[in-house]
Amino acid sequence: MIIISNPHDLASRRFVLEHGEGHTILEMPDALELYPRIPGGPCVPVHVPAYRDPDTGADVEEAEAIYAFPADLAEVEAFIAAAEQRAIDHPYGGGS
């Protein structure tokens, strides 16, 4: 997992100290080269699988989302699990 950190922000430094071991840490401002639209840190880029929106019936392509300011990694993992389950429950129809 990638964690984007702002070394000038106390919450971001604490997040990395608590959850950073074993993960790739990218620090601001260097992280902006790969992720120019991040709101600061801590942030975690996550893969959101393609799915069919159950409300509109429209297909939503897979994307990379930025999970900003998580309280902990469990929160990010819950978001990832929910996105994966949504893709299972509402399979992508191929863009039709």
C-alpha cells in the first residue's frame, strides 16, 4: 500500500509512525508528481474496481481514488472491501 505523507503535518507524521511499516511512503511535495490532486496527507491511493451503479444502471470504469485523511488503515481496508464487494454485487457491464 502507498501512504502519502505531509512531513509538515502532525497527523500525517503520526499516521506514518503508526501505520507506515511495510508500506511505501511518499512525502509531499514529491508525491504531487504522481498524485497531483491530493489534498495533503495522510492519503492512501486505492484501486476502485469497475461496477454498474445500482441507482442509475450506468457503468462506472475502474479508477484510482485517493482516500484522504484516514483515521487508521482499518478504515482504508474497509473502504477497499466495500468497493470490491460493490463490484461483485453489481458487475460492470462492459460500458454499455
